[in-house]
Amino acid sequence: MKLAVMQPYFLPYIGYFQLIGAADRFVIYDNIKYTKKGWINRNRRLQNGADAMFSLPLKKASDSLDVVERELSPDFDRGALLNQFKGSYARAPQFAEIAALLERIVRYDETNLFRYVHHSVAEICAHLGIETEIIVSSAIDIDHGLKAQHKVIELCHALGADTYVNPIGGVELYDRAAFREQGIELQFLTPRPFEYAQLGAPFVPWLSIVDVMMFNPPDVVRRRVASGYELL
């Protein structure tokens, strides 16, 4: 059984969904520290031929809180966020369909950051036909004080995984020999290059999955998610 583990990200790039689809089970961290400079509540969209940031505003709170303990700001204007996407993608070929998906995601009636982002991940997985089981980390009976690969190995044991899949960016963080000693094969997922026609040139890479879905037919996006990567 293949397992992948990641923190929640709001409307992340395509590799996140490739990782979910490559696994039989996907653990999404809720009891992990929120980081201001991370991508949990923000990402990038296309605007006038360049990348532009969009984000979920948060209620002020201690920097020591976990993601599941953070709340969206009461001033969060869902309509304004949807208008940002409309301004970026109104002329995109798949706008009508993806705008409806974004309406369900952005207007979701939830103020907790983790539950809001978790819902967005589940909605996109359903749209892309990804059937991987998604498990919230705090529901798994392990020592959650463990760190780094020690925690991942315990998650693998708890869920009966014999293979762990991680994004290629973690190649310096995890030791194949340590996993092998525990009876677990360690694999790294690297997305293959994927360029497509946007609203001008040159191509702007590494944007939110929203950009991919706006400019590509659903069958193309699903194929890229299902097979547009290598496992090393």
C-alpha cells in the first residue's frame, strides 16, 4: 500500500494532486504548526502575463498554533477573492466550469482554516476523479510529537504502508536506508514539464491548479494528474 503525507495547501500546484493520486492513502496534516511564509493559505495565479499572489486572510493569533487552531478572518471577503479569479481568467476556455467549482470552494461556509482548506482539496480531487482515501493526521494513533521522517515512518506502520511517496523536494530530508530498515520503500515524485497556452506569452509555470484547469480540457488535466510525473 502506497502512502503520501502532506500539509494542507490552498489551491496548490498540480504536483500536489499528482501526489495524492499516486498514493492509495493520503494523510493531510492538521496538527502541524502554521507557518506564515508557507503556502497553506496562499498561492499564485496568472495576472497580465505574470504571477500574482492570492491568499486567505487569517484572524490574528499566536504563531505557535497548529493549522487546525487557526481561523479565517471575519473580514474575509469571499466575493472579492472570486473576483480576483474572474479578473485573471474570464477569457480562459474552461472559465465557466471552473468558476462554478471555485464558487463551491471559496463560498464554503467554514471559518476554521484547516477544515476550509481540507474541503478545497476534497472538492478538487472529486472534480479530477481522484479516489485516494484522505485521512486527517490527528485521527491516527501515533506519537504526534515525533518529527520529520520518524513521524512519517510511524504513520506508514500505523496505516500498513509498504511504500512512502514524497515530493522530489524532500530528497535531502529522507534517508532511503532508514525507510528500508523499517520495511518501507521510499519513492520521490517529480512532475514532468507541462506547458500549455495561457493568455499570452511567455508561459508562466508553477501556478495554482486553478490555472491548469482554466486552460486545459478536463480530460487533459486528469491525464496529467494521473500520469504526468515520474517516481524515482
